[in-house]
Amino acid sequence: MVRKIFNLLFYRSWWVVAFTLLCGVLYENGLKIREVHYQQLKDQSNRLQIEKQRSLELQKNLKLRINSQTDSAWKELVLMRILGLVPENERKVFFYKDE
């Protein structure tokens, strides 16, 4: 009886067992590849989230700078700081190092 079952399963239907094993191996390989792709996409998503956050901060800072340019005190400060201009009633002072 055992010999009949063994004969039936392995000698007559060996290709079914081989096909099942091949399918199992290919399935496991597919799962590994899927996991690698998932990790790559997750890393890319994290990088894009960080870049998005930085871009939003830059946008916020630029909006603040644009909005502040309508303020006359801000314009005066920029002219004094960048161009070195001073109002008419103030005196400009230079400091030099002695060498």
C-alpha cells in the first residue's frame, strides 16, 4: 500500500511535485524583490518629505521677505545694510584696523 502511494506520487506525478517546488521558489524570489522595491520607495518617500518640508520653509521665508518689503522701515534698513546709505540727518562712521 505504501509502495503504491509512493509509486503514484513520485514516479507517475514527479512533474507535479517539481512544478510545485518551482512555483514556491519563484514566489519566494518575487517576495524578496517586492520587499527591496518597497524599501526603495519608502526611502524615496522619506527623502521627498524632507525636501518638501525644506521647500515649504523656504517659501515661508520668501513670503515674509516679500511682505516686509512694503514696510518703509524695512526698506531703510536694507538700504543702510546692503548699500551702505545713511539718512540725511545721520553720520556714517567707518572703522579701520591699524596694520
